[in-house]
Amino acid sequence: MRVKIRDIIFESPLLTASGTYGYGHEVQNLVKVNEWGGIITKSVTRHPREGNPPPRIVETSSGMLNSIGLANLGVDKYCQEIIPFLNELKTQVIINIAGSAIEDYLETLEILETADGKHVGYEINISCPNVKKGGMEFGVSADMTERLTAEMRSRTDRLLIMKLGPNVTCIEEIAQAAESEGADAVSAINTVVGMTIDIQTQKPTLFTNFGGLSGPAIKPIAIANVHKIAKVVHIPIIGIGGISTIEDVIEFLLAGASLVQIGTMNYQNPDLGPQLANELSKYLNNNGIEDLSDLIGKVKYHSN
């Protein structure tokens, strides 16, 4: 059940997805947080953000739309209030970083690096709009992804994971750009752009009109993107998108993911990750599979 990224060992391949588990302390009295393979915290930015006005979360028939707007307390307060709690956890901790300019990402990383943190790495949200490029997301440009990855790689020896969005022309090129500049892994996919409308008010259900669609509806999209990436990179992939059952986990592994993140379903069952880890262990034993590597990327194509 153990998975290794560079020199870091995860006791199980089940991780929380950023933004869906807070910082871990919100649920510590309800579930056994340390039984996850790892916790990926909600995004932190250079300065505090209130996020978007409500309504900013809407349930859909097969998932949810969100437009939280990266609400967080800012990296300075994060180091003072959150890092001490994270240091007490007995599972691997990865901090998600977001920003609206390269300088934001780099300053946030540099401050986190000076904190007395036991976290093992960073997941970089490159689906943020680059204000200096007219709002273009970092993650839609291979060149911007290369530059951001290189700059962050030069500033940390911890794990560097680039989180890729699906709203691009060729996700394989973005993944290759991240790998070429030293990323230790990529995670995929971030949410898909979506919109719903209230037919009574005739207004969008989100204040910002558009939001990020997550949950079971996006799983086939995520599986396809993970498999596309797996065919062109040599670094590990962390699969994300609509996981709710052990079958979903195994699908991602077969597609090429080494680990997976659970997101939307945490709102329904915050203990789902450890439960699925137990189910995965039973699946491996029942099928005579000695190691996860015997599943990863082993999808079999139809023959002609």
C-alpha cells in the first residue's frame, strides 16, 4: 500500500484534495485524520483573501459547483496558526499554494520555507489567473508552467507537485513542461468550468456566474486526462476527480495514477479516504496483487 515520491513515503495512496478538508483540524474530532496517506491543505496565498461573495457553492445532480475564490488567512497568519497544528499530524502534509502573479507564488513559498514546518512538500495551483497576462491561467501555457516550476524548484528541496487543470488544449504539454523543470509529480485534474441557472430567478446560481465543477460527473474526464499524461511523463501522477468508491480508485491506478485525492465526497463522508484504503488493501489481497505498482498504468487496450 505504500507509495513513494522521490524519498517521501506515503503509507497509503489516498490523499485529501485541497480545499475539501480545510487544514485537517476542522474534522479532527470526527475522524482519524492520521489514517489518510496524506493531507493536502486548502490553498494559501501571499495575502489574506475573503474570497467571492455568496452564493459560492451549489450542489448539482452529480457533484458540486464552487467559486470560493481562494478564501484564506494569508501565509503570515498561516505560519503562526496553522503550521503548529500541521506539525502535530502523524501523516504526510502537503501545502497547496496559489497566487495571481509569479511573485505571489515565490514569496509565499519563501515564507513557508522559513517556517518551522514538518510538511513534506507543496502542491502548486496553476489554475489561478495571472493578472499580468490579462487573466490567463498559468496552467494553460506550457511556457508559464515551465517558468513557474523552475522558479519554485530553485527555492525548495521539498516535494514540488504541479496541479493541472483540464481546461486546456493539450494537458500532456503542460505536464511535460512541469516535469522538464523539476516537478516531482503532477496532480490532475482540477475542476472543470461549469454553470447552472435558477429558472425561478433566471439568474446564475453562483454569484460569479461560472464555477468549478467537481464530483462524480467529472471522473471520466479525469481518467482520460490522467491516462494521457501517463503516456508522456515519467514522474508520478496524483489522480483527482469524482472518486467515491474503491472501483474509482482502481480505475485511476489502472489509468496511470500512483496516488489519488478525494475531494467532493469528503463533504458527505470525511472518513472516506481511510475506508477506501482498507478496501484497497482487501482488493489487493483477494486478487493476489503484492504491490500497487502491479496496477499502476496497467490498463489493457482492446485488440483488433
